[in-house]
Amino acid sequence: MAFQPHEKEVSEFVAARFIGEWISFTRNDVEVNGTIFKIMDNSVIVEISPEDAKEIGAPSNMTVISHKKYTIVETQETQEKQEKK
């Protein structure tokens, strides 16, 4: 017996995210900025600078952040995407 796929409702916040969008988050008391690399149901994979990765103790310049733990950094591209919706 196989389980049927369960359609999960996506929040407006998550639906508005896009690849390449700048976000900000805090890890180990360090404020970090990065760009969204991949969007998942409960989190995003973010590309950060090698310097920030070293400062927060991340093993690489890619890290996972819960949708609940980051904020959007307003850029021209972010504003343009929001205006199109």
C-alpha cells in the first residue's frame, strides 16, 4: 500500500520567495546576508560568502535556514517582483 501525496498549502510569504533573492538572518550572534539558492517547503538553502561561513562556523558557503528565521533584504529586484504580483 502506497501513501498518497499530500498537497501542503504554501503560505503567501513562502510563495513570494524567488531564487537569487537577498535575505538576512542571525546565526551564532552574527548577522549574515545571502541569496536564496533553493526553496523548499519549510526552509531555503542560502548561499553566503566564504567569510560569513567561516565566521558562523558553517562547513561551506551554503546553509539551510527555516522560513521562520530570516527576513527579506529590500533590493530593486525584490521591489520589481512584488510590483508584478
